[in-house]
Amino acid sequence: AIAIADPAGKDCPLVYVSPKFETITGYSRDWAIGRNCRFLQPNMSWCNTVFNREETRAMRSFCEDVLPRGTRIVNLLVNEHKSRYPFINLLMMEHIDIPLPKAGSEPGSLYARQVYKPLVFGVQTALDGQSFGLVELLGMDHEALKQLDRLRQILRRRESTLRFQSLNTFARECIAEWMPGLPGYFSLPRLRLGAMSSWRRASVPALGLEITAQNMLEAVPQALEEGVRHFYLTFSPADREVTDESECNLQCRLLGLRLTELLNLMVPGLYHYLRSNISFTLVTPPRLMRAYEEVARALYLHSYALDSWLLDLRERPDRWDIRYVDYWRLMSGVRVAGGVGNVG
């Protein structure tokens, strides 16, 4: 993504953003032009201070000072999408001059003295999708901030190589150098999803926590603090024994409502910062298949997705029911339509 700012304008406003900038940030060109790019910083000032204090100081000085053409700076920032979800933004800025005709001269005149307009040219790329460990930097614990600082040191040490390679190649090489030094819990064992190649996530953590409508509000925040990132949405033994259809529908609806409440509660605690690493698997007994609609809706409205859907046959493992074939066809159809990454 490209963004260009005018250092001579009031508060160094943006004067151009590319379509990719709109995609990465969620902000339209019309909204962004004329504003300082600080609208990308975390909405909570204390959070921005924790993540970006030194970076923003360096950027401010770079834009305000009169520097020679070609002077560059590389920054690694925690920014927020318009939806208030964070992304890790690798930004390279450079002072450039663009030629302008002398005021009052005729266009194309041989006697027009060439004048130049100083601008700050920025190229950025979001890094979140390149590594599970990168998203863990958003946890804001001591180790996460330590590893964030280590990655920034690697970026600055290798900054001179940017003259000979693209920003994406530069990012990949820096991350490859950074990854081996990560603590073990930044790279827990993962299971590869045997799903469509177009699915957003190729794997999920091998370890997960079973949660129900009754315990998820308390269990999930604590589990996230302890490093758990995969959750099995399931039903309590009492719920699985329900046979009345209206009662089954009520249990499915309750699971969806409680999940919605959980996802809303995760925002004030900034647990949603870890969204890209959080995954969900739905486990449904045959009578509670309708839970998929409720769960998928709740996750979609909060920009999550359902990674896997499992048919739970534990209640009668020794008895085959021909209706299981219909259930499996239903689940497979949802997978083919892109509603879930994997079924089992």
C-alpha cells in the first residue's frame, strides 16, 4: 500500500493513498485525504503508548525535520483497522521531491525555472498473516513486548538492504531471522486443516479447551491469558440428553447468544487483538445441528470464522443411524460453500 503526505501542510496531511491502503486499513480515500495518518494508531492512547511510543516519536521527527531527498526510515507499528481490530504494519517512509512548474510560467516553457515540492512517500504492508508468532506480539505481556522490540532491532539493522529488494521480501527475511529466537509458547503444535485451499487458515492449534454456554464467559478470558488459542464449542452432558425439539432449538440459540456476549466482552480487555490466532471448532450432537447457524452468525458479525465442525456421536457410539449420512451431507455442503474450513 502507498500513502503520500505533505510535510509542509498543517499537521502533515495525507495527499494520496492507494486502493491497497483502503483495503488494509478500512478507510476510504475520501476520508483519509487531508488527515494526518495517526488515525491508524490504537484508539486507546495508553495502548498506543505501550506499543508505539518510540516509533511514533521517530516518525514525527522524520516528517517535521527538513531532511535530504532520499532519506529513509523503517517503522514497525501496531495499527488499528477501521473496525478497531489491530494489524502489524511495516512502514517505510522516504523524503522525495516532485517537480512543479514555476508559478505564472507557461506550461512547457523553456524559460520556466523548475521548482520542487517536498513530500513524504510511504510504502506499507500488513505482516499479521506471515506468522502465528507475530500475532502473539499483540498480547502486551512482558515477553511479547520484548519480542516486538527484538524484531524492530532486526528491521533497523537490515534497513540498508531495502534499496535492493521489495518491502515484502525484506519483511520475510527479517521474520525468518526473528522466528528462531521465539519462546516455545509462541509456536505451539498445530494441526493442518484438510480443507479447501482457499480457506483463510491452513492450521489450528493442536491443543484446545472445551467450552459450553454455561462456562465460556469465565473460562475463555482466563484461557487466553494462559496461552490457549483454540476453543471447542460444545454442549454440556445435560444439554446433549435433551430430546424435545423446541428445547433443542433453545439450547442452540443459547449457545449463539452466549458466544455473542463473550465476543463483545473480549473487546474491553483487548483480547480481540489476538483474533487472527483464535480459532473455534463447533462440536454438535445430531439433535443439535442447528447450532451451526447460531454460532456461524455470531462469529461472522464479530469478524471471526468457524474453522471446524465436528459431528459428536459419543452418546451412541455402538449404534449406527442412517440419518448420520444426511447430517454428514449437510456438513459437507456447508464446507463446500465456504461456511467452515473443515468437517469431521
